[in-house]
Amino acid sequence: MNDLPSVRAQANRAFDFAGVQVRRLIEAHPDYFPMYTLGGRWKHGGEAWTNWCEGFLGGQMWLLYRHTRDPYWRERAEHYSRLVEHRKTDRNVHDLGFLFWSTWKRWFDLEGDPAVNAVVVEAGRTLSLRFKENGQYLRSFVGDDSLFIDIMMNVGIIFYAAQQTGDPELLRRATRHSLTSRRYLVRGDGSTSHEGLFDLTTGEFLKQTTHQGWRDDSSWARGLTWALYGFGTVYSFTHDERFVQTAEACADFYIERTPAHGVPPNDWEESNPRLPYESSAAAIAASGLFNLAKLTHNPAKAMAYRAYAERILMTLCSSEFLAIDTPGWEGVLKHGMYHQRKGLGVDESVMWGEYFFMEALSKALGEE
Ligand code: GLY
């Protein structure tokens, strides 16, 4: 177990720094939704590939408001949440959990307004429309035949909509998607594949592939952390033991294969990786491990998961990762990776890394 006062002190320092960086960003570039930095700067014309990150900035503001109770953050958080409201009917992406769980769901959790909750539920309903009966999965943004591991981090909003409305069809689609992902994207050793492809006529599973990993049969780190966190969330809705077992298998793979500091490379299978770190995967893992520590039935694992999450945070709070000692760097967390093959956001700050780092810091501070 790490020294708790030290974890708290580091977490508070990092959280305060995040508040400074987010404020600088939104005052320099109002109503702008960056995805990744270029040379440490948020504003540039780099390609997005897909639009999935617009909730993370508002999400950081809700976290800052909860931490500080400063009315500035309350006002900005609502403003940036309202800027994404129209996405509740967006049929083009599989990312409505990312967009609405971080913003409107946080808003609802803090204030309980039913009109705010209705937006979260509508986003969940929209996401459920991606369900393919042939194959039994929610299709990814790249095509009808494609299932992404990332969607495990979004399917929670459909379970939530099912719980709120009592609609059994929403529950069926979310459960079937989770079981299909478990069966075809999670391997026996707890590693995960980024993508599965299906025959559209028969629904038959064809093969595992990747976009952001090293090879089709390798283990893209961030994808595994989406699974670690996402299967835990699905367990919290369903209490189906298969899902907590899967989350634990992913967590155990992460811990076994990652260096002692807790930050993996972009893909564990890449021999001599060009870059040693994918810090956003570490931030997601830390946050997911804090959750899993509360979900597992094994007390020894619960302690180990929490201790490992704190270890990751201590590493991310060091000046190698926290940009606090890097003059001119506009992000919070350095050494993130978006899409190595496309050359997007390579060794940069990335918006989801910032958000999940702050979420994990909140959990270390007992705020969530
Ligand atoms: N599109 C989700 C990710 O890059 O992890």
C-alpha cells in the first residue's frame, strides 16, 4: 500500500494544476473542443479520425466543480454540457457514453434534475440503435461488420437507460453486446483485441483485427483498459458474475504485463516499442481499478487493485508525466497516445487522458 498522505498530497497538487490548465485552455479558446495536443499545444488543425471526445472537457469541469464548489466551474460545466446536448441523437458514433456519462450524468448525479436525466436516457436509447441482430453487437463507427472493444466503455449508458425506463429491449441489447464482446474480443489470458469483424449475412464471427494496436493478434493497451473499466461497470448494473470475472482477468493481465511504474506502452506485444508510455491507458486503468476494488469478491484483490491504482497515480503525478514543470505545455498529462499508425496525438496530451486522470484523482481523494 502506498503512503496515503503522500497520495492525497500528490493528488491535490495534480488536481489544482489541472484546474489551472483547463481554465487557461477555455479562456484562450472558448467553446473549442480539442482532442490531442501537437507539441504540447491544444489548438491545431490535426485530423480527428472520429468525433468522440467532446464530453471530456465538460466532464473535467464537473469534476473541478465537485472538488472546489467554485461557481465559476458550475457555470462553465453547464455551458460545455449544453454545447454537446444535440449529440444525444447522433447516430454516427458509438461514443455516446463518453459524451454523456462525463457531462450530463455527472450533472444529474450532482443536482438530480429529471430533465437532465432525460438527456442521458435519450443518449442511451440512441446508442442502442446501433445493435445488429446478426452478430448480437453494437456496431462501431467504421462499419456494420465491426465491433470495437471501446464500446464496452459506452454500453453502460444503455444499461442505465434500461434501469431508468424499465425497457427490457434496452437491457437485452446491452447484455447481448457485452456477452458478444466478452466471447470474441477477450482472450483466455485476459488480453483483448481492438476489433472483431462479422459476416453481415450470417452474423458469424470472422476475425480479430486492430486499428490502433500493433498487430491484429496483439494487445492494444488502451483497448484493454476500456474493457477492464467497462466490464466492471456492466457488472455493477447486472450483478452477472461473468462480467466481474472478465474485468478481473483484464486487470490481472494489465498488472502482470506492465512495468512496475504502472504505465504500459501503446501495445504490450510490440517488441522494442518506439515510445515507452501510453499514459492515457494508465489513467483509465487507475480509475477502473478503483472501481474494481469495490466490485471484486476477493478482499486480497481489492487491496491489490487499490494499491496498484495509487501506484499508477503516483507515477503520473511525477514530473515525467505531469506537465507542471514543463514550460509552455498546455495539457495536464504528458506521454499520451491517440493513433500511432496514423501519427495522430503521438506522445502528447489527450483529452480522455486528462479526464480519466482527474476522475482517478477524485477517487484517490475519496470524492467518488
Ligand atoms: N476511439 C477511442 C480510443 O481511441 O480509445
